[in-house]
Amino acid sequence: MTTTISQSTHYRTRPVRSGQSLHAIRFFTYVSATLLALFTLLGCGSTGSSPAVQRPVPSTTIPTKPINDFADYLEQARVAEINNDLTARNQFLLQAVADDIAKQQCHRVHPVLTPIYAQLQGEQLAQAAIYRATCPHPEDTFAERLALLQLPTYSSALQRQQWQQQAFIHEQLFAYPEALEAHINSQDYALERAWSIAQQIPDKALILKGRQDYDGFIRLTQILRKHGLDRYALAGALTRFQYNYVNHPLVIDLPAQIIALLNETLTDSKRIAVLLPLSGRLRNQAQQIKQGILAAYLASLAAPNTDNNPSQSLYFIDTNKTQDDELTSQIATADIIIGPLLKPTLDKVMQALLPHQQLLGLNRLDTPTLDPSIETVIQATPSERYFFALSPEDEAQQIAQYMFTQQYQQPILIHASDRVATRMAKAFADTWQQLQTDAQLTELTFTDNKSMRRAISSALGVDQSRSRITTLERYLGQEMFSVTRNRRDIDAFVVFANAKQTELINPMIEASISSFSTNITPVFASSRSYNHKLNQNSLRDLQNVIFTDMPWLIDEQTNGPLLAQYDAVFSEASTPQKRLFAFGYDAFALVGKITKLRLVNGLNLAGLTGILTINDKNQVTRALPRAKITSSKITLLSGQ
């Protein structure tokens, strides 16, 4: 994201033209008034009486009294202005702004910069631009802030500040390759911070640039993601890395996480207990998870008995047929516990765990409402308690983050009134608000087809357009040839609904968009809007919808042979059942790897349900690919 900006850039709220005497006089008067107002504000905080201050006698020298704070800089600026030394005045004002920024007090930055900004040149302009980008003006976009940080300067200190602030902005935009490069260019970065940024770069963006300082981070990240789960392969790759990148900071100071991976000790055998409600109302769902776990277990037996595949024994426990005491005794001999599926049972199992046991719960606990004894267990041994769930909120948050990086500004959120859709809508809205604090989000809820159509027409302004047409026809006394128009500020739609509902919503959106517009307004949806048994009519109704889902279902390169075997055995399986099978498969695949994933930020496992990582709450998170529906097929989108 590279943009240029001329040295004549000024605040849009106060355009000032130089070179004309009348304007110069007005500008000088405005600066004086601004400084006087600032002094008045500073003086309002004092109490008691004070003697009248004599106006200093103009002199040709600037006092050399110590300068300690914002008020001192303003006083020196005032004296410089009296002496008609505008360059010195501007520098003192810039130093006042720098003092405020150092104290994290941005509220006084723009009142000081606004009256002088258009008159600055050269180094002072570059310096002011840095301050303006650091404390953003309400009207400045991210692109404009980045442009402000590219003004030419001969000062190495200012150049470092420019790069540091660019790195910060790129991080806010999730543009991690650019953020890493800016950190390195600043030549004054913390190695740990740069390494942490490199771990957040998506696999497809790990591209070498032909410069050793940057490529070292990229190459070591590639090695870690490819070999991080196999310490012998990792050790060999590290040897080659150290030879190719001699004197790189990461060679001199190898990240602690990698050292931990190399030194990890493993046990030879493990007993794995799987806790599922194999009877009762959830037996069908539990059976699909069980089949996925068994498929992964059999695949591990067929694989070489390497560092990642110690000998394992597997046994299942039906949590619906086992009393609490019996359940406690049955899991006492297990090294690893997968499950249970339901939160109440998970609460009980958490209290019965032994210190050495590793748990992968197939749900997430609501920590704020936990019993204190459970919280104590979690805090005592946090490294051995993990939680894996197909959380719909995760999808909503990822959609919001992706739309933010693509710089969408005015989306309309449409969701059904059911519990899951409402949860997803809240997660999206909360994430969007965090990313775009000043953005307004239009949210629509529907209960049936009629309310759905009415809400969409109203939000797009179609009803208002029809009303204006009717009014004109009434005044003119004749029927008019007209086409309704929609609002032009809407740039995207987000839909949280099931597949049947989305098949109705998408054509409604298309019908409500003005025929005068040649642009296609994108519609983003979740995996709930996609059913793998869609017919041609459904594909036509869902045309141009962009949705997220498991790679197992939309990426033919992800375990295609396994999916073919599954379809042969479970030919009547629904899409939700397929997702549960993949959930069980990935749950077992995490055994033996989950501790490593926790040790290294950014280390991931390419699973059937997504790219799996562990967050700081010991929760398994999934990064999902995106696909677009066309009139005839599903197309996986690049740049995931």
C-alpha cells in the first residue's frame, strides 16, 4: 500500500494559501489567537490569585531557560513569534506536540498543528506528518496516514520514526508482511516483536524478497511450519538455515519456542479415553465424531512409528450411560482424554482430572461462570487443558477481519432470528466495532420471508425511492416511466442464515440493487449458507455469494481420497454429519501435537476442519478458506 503525498498537504478543515500578504497577515493573527487560546486553557486549571504577567520586551535572542513540558514549549513559541522567527516558533510547537505524544496525550496535537501545518516545509513538514499519523485526525484514512509517513527527510531519527509508525499501521490492517518489512527498515526493532509478526503472516504470503534481513524471518517461519511437528526434521532444516543466513539475528538468537520444540521429551505409549454421548438424543452426532476419531487412529497406525506417532491405545466411554463415580474411575488410567461433548459433563470431568492427564475437551467452557474449583484446576495446570469446538462465532469474526482488510466501510448485516445466527451476528458486530470504531453497521433481523423482504428493501432505501416516484406521479397527474434506486453507500452484505434462507435472501438483494450500477455488491456468508448437495437452481440463487467452510468440503486437494472413502461408506450423510466426522478426525490428529502448537505462536496443523492453531486461552482456533458460488460450481478463492 504505497501512496505519495505532496509537501503542500494540509488539513482539509483549514485550507491556507501562502504567498499573499493579506492571507499571511490573517494566518499570523490566527496563530496568535490559537496560542492565546492554548495558554488560556492551560491557565484554567490553576487556583488562587496570581500577579499580572508583564508582556516580555521583544529581543533578538530566545531565552535559554530549561524547557520541561508542553506549557514551556508554548511560551518559547510565543516569544519566537514576537521576534518574527517563524521557523523557531514552528519548531517549538512541534516539540510541544512531541512532548504530548510521548505522554500519550493526543487531544492537544491537532489544535497546535492545524494553524501551522500548511506553512511547514522540509524537515518540519516530515516531522509534523509523523505526529499527525501517530495521533490520527478524524478525517484521515489508513492510506492517508501511510502517505504522510513517506515524506522525504534527511534525518535518520525521523526515518526510523516513519518506519516504526508504518509498521504499527500495517499491523492494524493485518498486513503482516508490510509490517515486518517496516520494522526491519526502522533498524531499531525488538527481535521478539519482529519474530511475532512473522508468525502471523499467512502461508501464501511467506515470499522471499532477496534481502537477507527480511528473508531470514520468512525462511525460518517456513521451516517452523513445515517441520515444527517433527523435531528431527526441524533440527536438520535449522542446520541448513544457520549455514545460509550466517550472522542473521535469528541465527545468533534462536527463538525460545524452537529450542523448546527441540528439547521436548515424549513418552513411549499413551492410553486415550474418548468421552461421547453415544446413546440418547445426540447419538447420531456422536457416532459421526467417533467415526472420524477411528479413521484418524487407523491412519496413525498405518504411518511410520516416528516422533509424532508413539504407540497408542484407544477406548470409548458413553457419557450417557456412565454415572459420575464410574466415569471418574474409568478415566483415571488414561493419559489423554478426548471429550466430552456437552458442557455440563465437561465441567465434571475437569474436576476429576489428575495433574499428569491431558484433556482435549470437545467444547469450550464459559470461564466467567465456572465453579471456583474448576477455575483452580485450570490455573494449576493450564498447559494440559485444551478446548476444541466448531464455534460459529469464530467464522463470524474471521469474516469481519477479512472485510476490514479489504477496506469495506458500509456493510449491511442480515441474520435470522434463531440462536446460532444471533450469536454469529453479535460476534461479527463486536469484531467490526473493535476494528472500525467510527463505522456504523446496519443490522437486519428477519423471522419469515415477508419480514426479510421488507427489511432488505427498507435498509437499501428502495422503499424511499418508490415513495418519491409515487409523490412525483401524484403532483404531475400522470404515470411516469421510472426505475427505483437503492442507497449507493452500501458496499457489502453479510448474511448469517441457513442454506434455504440464503437462497431467498441473495436474489432479494440482487433485485433491490439498482440496474444503473455495474458493480456487483459482494455477499459474505458462513458455512451455514452452504449445503454440499446443492442443485443447479440453488447454485443459481446463491450466485456470487462468498462463504467460509472447512477445506474438507470445499478444497479437493484436502484429503480427497478420504472424502471419497467416506462418501462410499456414508452415501446418505448430510453436510452437518460430514463436518462432525472431520471434527472427530482433527481431534485425534491433535493428539501428540497440541503441546507443540501451544509452545510456538503461529505453528499450525493443516486439518480437515481448517488450519488449526492454539490461542492464549488454550483454545483450538480454525482459519477457514473462502469459496465463491457460481452458477455451475464452487470456486475456491486464492489468497487465503
